[in-house]
Amino acid sequence: MDWATDDDREGTCEIDIAVTFDPETRTRTVSGTFCDRTIDHTTTWHHDGMAG
């Protein structure tokens, strides 16, 4: 990704992100790197059911 700011700074950074989804354990994980920063975030949710 190329980026630039109003004060004439600019650069390029690499994006390498993967997302996994497991409906059995109800988790989503986002991991990888974004501009040399490590990303590792897991979200879990629950479902109370629907009235019907």
C-alpha cells in the first residue's frame, strides 16, 4: 500500500492479513501484519436463539 500525508511524508507498507472463521467454536481470528505491525485478534460470540 502506498501512502502520503499533507506534510509531504510518504511511503509504502506491506499488508499480509488472514481471517479464519470457525462456526463450531463461534470464533473469528484476524492475524498477520500491516505496515510492520503484528495483528492477532480473536472474537467470540454467542447466540441466544430466535423466537419463532
